[in-house]
Amino acid sequence: MTHHRRDAPLRRDRTRQIPPRTHWLLLSVFAVTLSTALLLQGYTHHMFGITSDAVTGARGSSDTVPARVAHGGPVIAGAATAPHTARVRARTIALTFDDGPDPTWTPRILDVLRRNHVHATFFVVGTQVVAHPELVRRIVADGHEIGIHTFTHPDLARLAPWQRSLELRETQLAVAGAAGVTTTLLRPPYSSENDALDDADWSVLKQADAAGYVTVLSTQDAEDWQRPGTDRIVANATPHGHGGQVLLMHDAGGDRSQTVAALTSLVPRLKAQGFRFATVSDAVGMAAPVQPAGLGDHLQGLALVRALQGGDWVIRLLGWLMYAAGAISVLRAAVVLIAAWRHRRLRTGRPGRSWGPRVTEPVSVIVPAYNESAGIEAAVRSLVASDHPVEIIVVDDGSTDGTADLVDSLQLPGVRGIRQPNAGKPTALNTGLAAATHDLVVMVDGDTVFEPDTVRTIVQPFADPCVGAVSGNAKVVNRGGLLGRWQHIEYVVGFNLDRRLFDLAECMPTVPGAVGAFRRRALLELGGVSDVTLAEDTDLTMALCRNGWRVVYEEGARAWTEAPASLNALWRQRYRWCYGTLQAMWKHRGALVQRGAAGKLGRRGLAYLLLFQVLLPLLAPVVDIFAVYGLVFLDPVRIIGLWLAFLLLQLLMGLYAFRLDGERPGPLWSLPLQQFVYRQLMYLVVIQSVFTAVSGSRLRWQRMERYGSLQAPAAAQRPHVGHVPPEPGLPRQAPHETTRSH
């Protein structure tokens, strides 16, 4: 049950308020930025790639290709206006290399050229330029010529005009950013000689000419991309006759060791035959195509190179995080399942599941209530029907819907009603604690119904004098619809499996407000229930652990509670829970360095909460975005396979958890759908809570809407004969008088 509170004016004035929309704006900007970076990385690295020159489509019609181009020289200019070509001078070889730069082969080729005092033209791929900008700078510094070979090495004839422009522009910027120069030379991927041009290729050349590029084809192909052997490459590269040639070779795109070896012998041999080597521009006598880049192009190029390099780093980081998150999730599943199995063995290994001598002493049940008229009658009647002696104290915390009057009108024996001005749930619990007459106290929300044996079952662990509190098993009563099923699954699989682990590790962080039992003297040692956090149940449980008390889980103590029936109500509830848990974790952070029971809470319980309820949910949006990235750009079969494996793991956990709780597994059919709505809502709750906590904003109590879906068990219609009335003469404490309101 939740309550609204009004903070004191001084505290409110000192609290820095940041509108929640600022948090979502930051998150949205981060998500959009990350998505854009991944989209750019996916396009540049996975949409296309450097493949063999033989990977081309069927040649189409060449009706629009001018004859003077089809039968002209390899250097083509003016394609969009007045097409003309240029041939290489006789006994001149324009040595060209495609697909680089490559960190292994380009430096070796440059070394060969330097030893032979030869200059060549390198047609570079934009993605390779971004990955190895230092090699582009070396190419330019060694006096070689730069041309562009597109950004991702696609077949330009198969792209839309806007994609062609993007390919050329981005490559030009990459060169400008890497080496501070621009070039007008272009060689389209998968191009060869002039007579191989078709209409689609000609449209590419015309668009390139309009953008200011001169196209350079080839007249002789060394065919080193086939790796036929060094001798064969040399033979393919040797001219027949004395005509000038544009020789095509490759410095990247695979193993180019044969290219390096062939080049080592080819250059001296052709020089000895009277051939000279030149760059493309020198070979045809054109003006220098490579010029210093303007300041704007250089800065844009630098930004592009840095952005893509940063994107590569982000991809690597995300990959590491994905592996880490996956490994941790699998490890957690294994640990939780083993712990649940071990917990079950330990519990069933005792005769009658006994903690010691049977606990028969009467119990005080405290029911804090604020505007609970929809469910208070069912709650109280279920308590009256308990098969264990109880006194029931209903503390009405300034309700405005007639809750207190309704309780009084029931006139159930053993039920006491206490009214107090609105002061919040912790104060209401302390009021009930002061009025309690027994050492064993059960706290239950006003929207919760107990089974007849719940009280008896939950107090049995107190046979162990070290036990200071017991967590019961809260069940969702309104399971209809997807949202109800998802919360039911979360209660059974998430909460209860974790409680079994916490119980085994002796680091229980939370006894839920819906169903929990305490030693009264243990609570009084702490000064009662604190109101400094929004998760008073978590705060109280952690304080008990730090005070040396053991907190255990009794799965047989079942209570039925209403879960939120709308996403908005669920958001408010979980936001309060998560924020309050963060407050409690921060308040009790000192347990990390303590010994004994406190150290177990700190190094086991708090560490578990921090890792699995804070850090992993914070990474969840990144994981989802990266999963979409993988579906689009990577191997979708592998991504789907991993998702199905993860889903299977969750299903197995669900089946085991449902079996432990005696639940039918039918609702688990909705588990796959849970991954697309409910999971996202939960990690957004964590993100918002962390933002709120870091910013210093204070979250107010938010009361959950009640739906009246609770019903008392049939036995609750009559008082239990074993009911014990309050013992007279024990000290009573008057309700706290406060001016705070909801």
C-alpha cells in the first residue's frame, strides 16, 4: 500500500527539481545518436564490401554509350556534356592499385615502388581510408596519386542516384580528412575496359562527371585478384607491343602476397624493356587531379573519420558488453536455479518442514490503510478467518473514502480500528506497532487477502531465535489480460526465485509490505519503521540484517494482492519501488565493508541488486538497439537463434519456478510477448529512477488505484474460534499527530 506525503517546506526548497522530461530528452538523444551511429556503421561496413572483380551482374544494352567512348582511351571526361577520352602515351604504364589501403599489403607495395623509384595511382575505398588514414598520408607523401573507388565498394550501376552521390562524397571527405587533399579521379568498382560499358555504367559516368570527376578505366588487367601465381600475374601485366597501358592491380581485398612478389620482378623487367612508369595524370598529360583540400572539406572529413572510428569503438564496446551481459545472465540463471533447488531440498529435508518447536503464540496483524475501501473488507475478513490466534489492528491513515467507517461497520471480533491524521505508511505502521500486544507481528497491506493458514505458516520460522523477519509469498490475484499475466510471471519467476537465493545466502534485502512477519522487539530496537525512503519495507529489512537478525523466506505463506491493471499504474508503482530501493541501497551502503550478517547483506545482497536490478537494466536499451542492428546488418539467423536460446532459458526458469510455487504453467505462453513491452517498461523505470536519484529530485508517494478484485475466502465470513483478544494492561502509544497530508 502506498501513501502520498508532503515534504517539509525547508527540505522541498533545498531539493533541486529537474523535470522528468529532461531525463527522457537526454535518453532520447542518446538513443537517436547511438542508432544513427549504428546505422552509419552498418551501412559502411555491412551493406557492401570488397569482393572479387569477377562479382558483377550480367551486362546490359550499350545503346547510349557513345562510340568514341566505347572505342576510346581509358580516361573519360565530359561524360555529361561533351564526352571525350584520353589514351596513355606509348611505352608508358600507369600503374594503378584498387581496394586499399590495407595495413599489410599497401606498405609492402609502397616499399617496392620506392625501391624502384616508381609512382603509381591508388584508388582507395572510403572505409579503408577511415580505418587506416596514416596509409593514405604515406601514399601522398611518397608522391603517388590518389583516386577514389567509392566508400563501400558497391556496384554503382545498381544504386539509386542519391546513393551514388553519397558514396562519392563520403569517400572524398574521408580522403580530405585523412590526408588533407581532394581528387577528381574516380574508378567505379567492378569496371574494366571501355568496351565493357553498358547503359547503366554510362549513367554512372555521367553523374560522376556532373560531380566533377574524371573516370579512369583500365586497358590491362593483371588478374591478381584471382591469385593465379606470381608468374601468371607477371605475364598478364606485361604489355604486348609498345602501346601505353593503364595496368590494374590490387593492394587490398585479400591475400596480395603474389601481387607484391610479381611487382618486385615486373617493374625492373619492364624498365629494362624501355617502359616508363607514371601516374595516370602524367601518363595522359592532364592537369594535376590531386589538390589541397579546402578548410571546410578538411574539417568535415576529419569529423567523418573521427565519427566512423568512434563508431567502430562503440561497436567493439557493445560487442564486449553483449558478451558480458549474456554471460552474466546465463550465470545468474544457473545460480538462481541451483539455489532454488538447494533451497527446496533444505526445506523439504526437515520433517514437516519444521524450523523447531511449533510456534503457537498469538500474533498481532497490523493493516495500514489509506483510502482502501475497495478491498479492506476482503482483507480484514481473510485475517479473521486465520487458523492461528491473531489480533487485527487496522490503522486508518486519514482516509477520505470511508475506509475506517467501513471497518467499524463490519463489527468483526478481534478487529481494532485506529484513526490518525494522514502521516504516511511508515507512521501508520509505527502506530500499529505501538498498539500491538504480541511479540510476533505480521504486516499486511490493505489490498491483500490472506489464506487461512498464511499467518500460521509465516510465523513458524520464528522457532529459530536468530530469525527476526520472514518474507511471505505474494501472489497476483488479477491475472486476466497480458499485463496481469506478465506481473504474475514476474512475481513467481523473478521475485520468488530471487528470494530463495537470498534466503540461502542469508542476505534477504526485502520483506514485502504485502505479507511479512517480524519480531516486535527487533523492530523496536531499530526505533520502528523509518520514513526516510520510499521503500520502507526494503529499508526496514536491510536495517534488520545489519542489526544481526536473520531474514528468511517462507514460500508456503501465501497472500493475494492486486497488481496494477494499466501501464500507467504499473509505471507509478514500479517507479516508487525502484527509486525507494535505490534510496535504501545508498542508505545501507556501509554494509559493504561490515562483517557478519551486515557484510552478507552488503557483499551479497546489495551487490546482486546493483548488478541485476540497476546496471543490467541500464544496458537493456543498448542491447535492444544492437539486436536490431544485428538483424538488419549482421546475421539475422544467428541473432534470432540467440534470442530463442535466451527465451528458452527464461522458459525453463519459468517452468521450474511455477513448479516450485505449485502454479499452472499456462501463463508462460505470454513470455515471448513480455520481451517486447513489459521488459522495456521495466528498464525505463530503472533508467528514470536512476536519473531521478542522480539529479537529486525527490519522488512523492503515489497511491495505486484499487479495482476491488479481492475476495475473502469462504472461511472469512465467520470469526475464528481460536482468536485471541488484545491482552489488557499492556502499554499503548497514542497515534502520532502530524500535519502532513497525502
